[in-house]
Amino acid sequence: MLSANTTDVSTVREIHHGFLRVTPTDQPIYIKSATYQGGLKDPQNLTTSDRIFDPVTMTWIPLTSIQTVQDHTLVYDAVTTVFGNFIVHGALMDRKA
């Protein structure tokens, strides 16, 4: 990671019982669904039939819960290299465009 900026947001998506908390829009996350595998730009479009990739264990994590939480939260905007992939709590993420 090259740097990290912070942003105060009022809404987050809590994924897999708090395993991961991300902004609902513009936070690419690597997923697999019944018809698609790749980057999903907006986590607000996740469903419990999707899975997220854990590159540490090389497994797909089934999502048992996804909820929108109204809460003022400080989030970190990671600025990465050209490739832009990074791992957060075991989930493969991509830098914001």
C-alpha cells in the first residue's frame, strides 16, 4: 500500500456477520456467483448466494449475512500500486478506480 486516506461515511455494508465492513458503492471486491466471477464494484449488489475469495487459504467464502448498517464510520481508502489488489480480513479487494 502506498498510502491511506480516511473518509467518514454514514452507511456501510456488513458482510458475513461483521467479517468485513465496506462502503456500499465504489469498493471493488472479488466475488463468485452462479453466473459471474470477477470484480464487483458496488458491494450494495452482493447477495447471500455470492461468495468472496480468500487468497490466503485459496477458498471461496459463502456469505451467510449481508446487511446495510447506518452508522458513522471512519473508513480507510487504500491507495495501492498499479495492480491495486490487496487483502482485507482475508478477502481479495481491488483499489478504487
